[in-house]
Amino acid sequence: MSTSFNSSTRRSSPLPRLAVVAAAGALVAVSCSGGKSALEAGDDDPAPTAAPDSVVADDPVDGGVDGGGEGTDTVAEGTSAPSTAGPTTTVAPLADLPPCPVDALDGVDGPVEITFWHGMANQLETALIELVADYNAGQDRVEVVLQNQTSYESTIDKYISGGVDSRPDIVQVPEYVVQSFAQSGTFVPIAACIEASGFDTSAILPRVVDTYAFEGIQWAMPFNVSNPVLYYNRTMYEQAGLDPDVSPVSLEELRTTSQALVDSGAAAAGIVFDSGRDSGGGWFIEQWFGRAGQPFADNGNGRTAPATEVLFDNELGFELLTYLQDMINDGLAVSVGDNAGGQDAFLKLADAEAPGASAIGTSAAISSVLAALDAGLAPGLTSDDLGIGPMPGPSATPAAQVGGAAIWIPDGKSDEVTAAAWDFIQHLVDPQTQSTWAAATGYVPIREDAAALDPVAALYLEDPRYRVAFDQLLATATDNSAVVPALGPLREIRAQTANAVATVYAGGDVQTALTDASNAANALIETYNRQN
């Protein structure tokens, strides 16, 4: 029997954890009173039948990871959202951390060469090469040399295994290394550069800035940003008698929509799920906790102080995994497994025999998916048939945590090199650069003023699908649940939740899978904290 979002299903009893520490006072627990389930907690109004007008866009190609959470209302276009971070404590004041000598370029003879390690490929790398070429040609103090490390993981591994002399002058890595990199003692905090130069960060979206902060200090500058969106077949929606311009926003709406699609025969499944670490089994679970306004880990999602335990072994976690299992068991969803290459869920949408009507994926893939459809990947299906909507979640207000990657400045370099790195980073986050980069790649501009500039402003008007991911980052929130957890072993913890989701899809006991994942995650955190 399926679990309704209106149900009040609860675990029978609390389960033991390896480390029991009270959550920081900044954490805001979502109430489950009034007969609402944990999946609905925080929703004061009934779920709308249509997505807000401001959320109707799309976003292409990304190899990174996004995350999101929310708890209140969407900010009106043209206004600034307040910071999502709760109160923080710093282990060491900024003055005790490596400085950023921003004036060291003054008077240098000839350009200072800096190396930039990145993990971009295909059209993303092409756009980055053009961006760097424009910077190099536009000034004579700095020369940036790109070095492709093929992926985020290989970049991280190479950085960790190398010494100061073999490391780059700037490095691009994703959000799941925030705690481990911040605690490594090998970086100049971006906060030091911001303070020394008086750089204005007010136009940068709060969710984006907060993603790269740990214990009150911003360590990296966000650059390429993405988050999850819903890809859906507009033609199938029409065949099922649904409005193709309106996609489900809440999980309850997703179930209702899927039921209509299956009952009408328009699709074999309303939604395609996967159990991937970087998608449905790991990243999306964090997204849903943030969307419900609940922390995934203690101590402000690990941002006010190092986390000591995960918190997903609770009512919300139980209801989320039960919902996923029920969708599979009731024939409304189909799983494609771990989706290791990131393409299986999309390919299922083009399955000639038993197609799915929708799938959740990174906004950074939008351009690639649209191009593949126009190239004939799915006969009879073109890019015009593809709709993009906000990621359905346990709330009626679209919102997402930030994925993608940021730029870090390694310590131990000369003052001139550090100053050159900061000069280039300022160019990367310049409003016009962000607009050009977003339009060329499908990434989300990290700042509101960039979204108002062409070419991305024109793109958003011409094809509002590309704006959906940007609008999801405008939602306000009052605590750190809005940003991806900062956990040292986050990558490994995602593997544990992915195992739990795979077990649930295979018919395993939800509570057992959840408990096993929680215990394994807490053991990882305990080991990490002991070693650090």
C-alpha cells in the first residue's frame, strides 16, 4: 500500500547512533504537528497546482554536484535574498590564517604566470578556454595557463598527493570537499582576499556564497554553479491530459502526475529514478532534506562546527525512502540503477518500448540533452518536446542547494602569484563574465546582476527553461539546511545513502536500510574527526 504525503507514518522508536551530540542551536527543526507528514512539514499553504511563473527555465552541461534547501518563500525577481547561513563560530580568526597580499602585483615586471587546474570537458572546456583567452588578452599583469585534470576527482586526488611545488596556483573542485580542504591548512581563504581588497559580494546569491563557508569563513569563490531540475516529456503530458507547461513541484504532485501518465498509457512510468551517489541515491537525498528545512547533519549541517553525526535516520528520512519504494512498487516509477555514467536516466526517457515521462538531473546537462534530441537520439522526439521544471521535493516552494564547483587558492606560493590568482578570480565572477559563461555553458550565474545582462538575459527570455535552476537559488531560508552539508567524508557518506536507496528499490526494509546507512555514515565521520 502506498505511503501518502498526507500520512503520519513514523518510525517505531529512535535508533542508536555512534556519536550522540546535541545539534547546534542554530539548527531549525521542522515541526511535524497538525497531522502533516515530515515530507509536508514547513508548508503553511496547500501545494499549488502550478509552478510559480518565475520558475520556468533550464540549464545545461555540468560534471559537478548541486544541492539545495529552502524553507520559506521565493524572492521576487530583482530583489536580494538574505543570507541562508545561521550563526557561526570560528576556530581561528581570519587574521590567524594565510593572508592574501592583493597589492603584490603593483610594480611587477612582466606578466605573472599562474596555473589553473580544472576538470571541464567538451563544450565546457571550450568555453573556459575562451574565457581565459579573453582575460589574458585584456590585461598584461597576469598570464593564466589552463591544465585539464580530466575530472573533479582526479583533480582532488592529484592535489592531495602532491606537495606545495607541484600544486597549481588555483584549483577548481566541487562542494563536497569544503570541510576537508578548509581543514587541510593548504589554502589561502578567499575571505582574506575579499577583506584585503574590499571586494563587494552583495550581488552574489546567498546560497552560493554560503556553500563554500566553513566555521564562518569563506574558503573558495564559487564559479560554475548548477542544481537539480526535472526533465519531462511535454508530449506525454499532453497525451495524459496534463498541462505541458506545468510540472509537479511537490512530491505529492509528482505522484499524482505519474499516476495520470501511467493510467492514460502515455508512459510506462511517470518518473525515472536512480540510486547514484551523485544523483538519486546521494545528492538528491541531501537536496530533499534541505528543501524540507531539515538539517542532514548536526552542527549547522557541519558548517558552524565539524559535524559529529548525520541526522537523516529520522521521520523525514523514513518517509522519503518509503515514498521512493512505493513509487516503484506501485508501477509509477522505474529505477535505472546507479546511473554511473549519468546518462541512463535520460536514455530511459527515449526508450522506444517502455519510456519514462520524466527524470531528475543536473541543470548543467540541459544543453547536452537538447542537442542530443535535435541530433536524433530519440526518433520522433525533438528539443521542443522537452520541458524543464523545478526539482519536485517535500515542499511546495521550489528551491535547491548549490552544486558545481568553486575556485581555491593554494597557500605557499609567492605574494605575486597569490595576488595574480585573486585578480583572475575577480574576473571569473565579474557580472559580464558570469553572464557570458552561463550563456555559453548553461551553468547558473552566481550573481543576480549577471542574470540581468546579455547574453544570458536574452537566453532566459528566448528559452525560459534555462532560468529554472537560477530561480531555485533565489528561495530564502533561515538556517544552514539550505546549503549542502559540509562533511569531511561527504563523498563516502553519499555512497552509503546510495546503498540504502538501492536496497529500498530492490524491496529491502526501509528502516533497516536507513539505519545501516546512518551507522556507516557516523562511523565515517567519527574516523574523519579522529584523524583530523
